[in-house]
Amino acid sequence: MRASILHKNERCQPGSQNIEAVVIGCSAGGLDALRVVLGGLPIGFPATVIIVAHTAPGGDNLLPSLLAKTCRLPVSEAQERESALSGQVYVAPPDYHLLIETNRTFALSVDERVCFVRPSIDVLFQSAADAYGERLFGLILTGANCDGAQGLKSIKEAGGVTLVQDPVGAYADTMPKAAIATGAVDKVLQLNDLAGEILSRI
């Protein structure tokens, strides 16, 4: 069912599920972009959603509670050894790399920063590509560095689907442009069209 005909109280109907997980990476301007994408996913969305957003180390992680205000799916911070469940949204905790294991549980790491950041989008995307293969959807949104580009390439090489927010109109275009430059992007779409594209493949 397309996003354009899904209303707030409608649920996804069971059927052919091609995608098991959606991984999303963003940085500067990411909160507003995530609200738009997650706001387009209906109750009963039959895939796991895992997010890395660049955040300052230390302090409380406010992103899950902020996203929960506009998202119809449960939103929480990912925990070590927690199982990744369908129909739920998980956010990487500050100052930890977030990985997904082949048994669909989370692992947290304090390994060196990647592209000067931790959590790193590349780290999540590369582990997710190993875990989910062709049943994975990778999405890069607004951001001000190149993190996520190599991870998105890994998803494409594993047979997954790769999407990028159109740099035109993005709050920060560096991250989308870096991803596009890899040549591993299936589609570049405006922010408001991304949720519909995800739903079309579920």
C-alpha cells in the first residue's frame, strides 16, 4: 500500500515482506528530516528501523522522546544484546557505535571514531549489510560530513536497497552528496517521498 493512501489509523496489511530492516543515518538537520520520514510509516510497519544520528557525547539522549511525539511506532534507545524487533524504531545511544549482529541483537562499541564521530553511520550500515543482506533498506538524510557513504555502498554490494535524500532542499547537503558520489544509490528523492518509497517495497 502506498504512503499516499495510508491514513493515520490504517495499518500495514500482512503480505509479501521484501525488507526486514531499515537503517537511517543523518547529522545536521536530522531531527526534522527524521520526523518527516518516520511520520510517514504507519502502525503495523513490518520492519525494524534503526537510526544513527550524530549527537554530542555525554548527557541524556533526547532524540527517542522527540521522535516519539510524531512517530506512530514505538521509539527507544538501542541497548546492548537487545533483540531488534519489527515495527519498532531504535536510536543509537550517544558516544557508542551501534552494530546489529546476525542474530538480530544489538552490540555497542567504544572503538575509535569514524569520520570523527561516534556513533558512526558507516559502522551501523556495514554491520546491517552483513546481517540482513538483500532484505535491508539503507537511507542517508541531511548531514555535514561524509559518514554513511561507505556504509551505503556496503548495503548496495550486499544486495540491499539504497536511498538518499535529495541534496537540493536538505538542511546540509554534504552527507547526501558524498553518498551519491559512491555510485551506489538506487534513488535520490525529496524528503517527503522517502517514506512512500520504503512502503512500496514492504
